[in-house]
Amino acid sequence: MKRLLNTKKISPLLVIIMTGAIGILLVSAGTAGFIVFQGQFLDKVEKQQQTYFNLVDFRDKVIDYGEKSLEKSMPEKAKEMEVLQFMHDRLTSEMGDACPRQDQFFPIPSSGNSKLILLQMQTAIDQVRAESRTAAEELVFFNQIFLFIILGLLLSLNIAAGWLLHYNYRLTLIPLAQLARRLKHVNRDIPESIHDTAEEMKKDLKEALHSPDITQISQSIMSFCGDIEAKNKKLDEIFITDEKTGLFNYRHFKEHLIIDVERAKRFRTSVSLAMIDIDHFKLYNDANGHIAGDRVLEVLADIIRKQSRASDIPSRFGGEEFAILFPNTDARTAGEISDRLRKIISAEPFPHDQNQPTGRLTVSIGIATFPDDAPDWYTLINNADRALYKAKANGRNSVVAFHELGNQLSTGNET
């Protein structure tokens, strides 16, 4: 049965219904057949009993005929003989139907053989009575057998139904309760928990036998979790990405900046920050329009993304200003990456860049490093911004690190 449920993918509940229907059909068919058989058997018993009564009546007639034959006239004897002959012929037919085991029957009575006929009749009467009693006992026996078969069939159906219910409980209700407990551990605020829940459910489906219903429910939930996970990733991308440039937005940049600074404090490492601003971008927008300006932002963002390392956080800080967060990076390495980026942008051909004051489109970059240039993330942004303004004051298209300003560390700013 287990292999049938597993290979045919039939629901245990459906099997229970099918088993019950088959059981009802078997009981109904057996009962109908037994009623027909019982009716035929009762007819046989009734015929034997009727034959018995007719034999007794015929015997009494024969005795009466023998005792009063001398007192009756010939016409009366002839008339009684006709009656006896009719009864004899009828009993001969009845004996053949009711008592087929009776090999022979007694002859028609006469004055010379009445005693012999009476002995034969008594033997026939005893035989018919014995066969009638045997038939009645057989009928009772068949009734008992039928009841025993019906009770056995009902007991078997109950046992099968109980086993199927237990099997259904083990394959459906228990896994359903386990599935419910797993779903209770799903934290909507932690996308990883949805992924872990789907993976655990997938593992359970491979390791344990479940009903088709549970398998279908589990697969639906896993698909649902996969959809949620994919949508969460998409929402995360929308939530942390700048729509115009495709770089990380300021919110995501700030979160990583705070985390990386705290991590640097704990592990005594460095975090560098580069603030990037497009030189004379307002002039470019005014001369060429905002659509052309947006195209410049997209091209610059693509260059910044390609030049950043996998661990870096390239972001759009706002307007025409960009920022790159360099975790676990000192000022010298950040300066080298920033200067390479400046040169690549300066060499990149942009539409109408010849109309810029320098004949090309360039950027200015300011760099600050924690903990050398700032004690916290807020000051780090301010000092990188100060270095950026110094790069612009120096003629633009340059990279300036905060430590080159020769100023004291800015402290005491509000975080």
C-alpha cells in the first residue's frame, strides 16, 4: 500500500474513500447474493417440509383404504384408488424435486402389497424429515458463515481504514505541524530566515516521505519563499541604489560608513573616503541641457564603478557629487586609486566637453582617512569635503588628501 501511495501519487484520503466505497460494494453484493441464495434454499426446505406433510397424509389415506376396503363398494374403491393414484403421482414428482437422493419410490398401493407400501412410505417419510432437518441446519450454518464473513470484512475494512488514517496522519498531519513550526520561525525583517526556511523545507522533502498534498504545499511555500526572496533582493537594490546613476545611494553609503568606521575602531584598521565633484558641471548643464548632463552622470558613474574594488562602496552623494568608501584602506592607496580615476575621467571624451573652461570635462577629488584625519564618520565626511574644496581651489582636476592641508583634526562635531 505504501509503495502504491508513493508511486501512483494518490492521496491517502482518496484511498480511504476508495476503500470504503469498495467495501460497501462488496458488502452490498455479498448481501444481495446471499439473499438470493437464502431464498432458493428456503424454497428447497419448504418443498421438503411440504413433501413430508404430503407423505404423512398419503400414508394415512393408504391406511384408511386398507382398513375399510371390505366395507366399501367397488365404485367407492375405484374412486379412492383414483385419488390415491393422483396423490402417488404428485408425490413421485415432489420426491424427485425435494429429495433427489431418494433412489426409488414406492409403488401404487393394492390389496396385496399395502404392508410393504406402508414400510416404504415410512422409510421415505423418515428420509424426507431427515433431509428437511439437515437442510434447516445447513441454512443456519450458512447464515452463521455469512455473518462471520461480513464481520470479517467489516473488521478488515476498519483495520485498513485505521492504518490508512495512521499513514495519512504520519505523512500529512505530522509534516503539516512541522511545516507550521518552521513557518513560525520566519522573521519578515530578516530575508535570510526566509531563505533558510525554504532550504530546510527542501531538505525535509528529500529526506522524508510525505503525502502528495504535503509535497505540493511545501513546494508552493518554497516557491513563495523564493518569490519573496527575489522581490526582497529587488527591493534592496531599489532601496540602496541611486535611480539615475545605478551607484549606491547616500543612505546605503552612510550605513556602511558608520559600520566600517566602528569596525576600524575595533580592529585598529583604516577607512578612507574620497569625495568626487565634477568641475564646472553647472556650466555644462546650462550650455547643453539637463539631458546631456544626466548622460555625463551615467558615464562617470560607470567609470567609477569599474575602477572601484569589490570591497569599495561607490555612491552618488548628491547632485554632481560622488563618494567612494574604501574599507580597510590607508590614505596612500586611496590616493593612488583616486588619481587613476581622475586621469581616466579626464581622458574620457564627452559630448561638448570642448566647451568647458579647460577644454575637457574633469573632476576634483578630496580624500580623508580614519583615524589619521578624523575621529568619527561625521568628521571624516567633513574633512574629505574640505579636501575636495581645496582641490577645486588649487585649479580643479586634482586629488588632495586632508593631511596635506596641514590643519588640526576637526573634533567635537555632532554625530
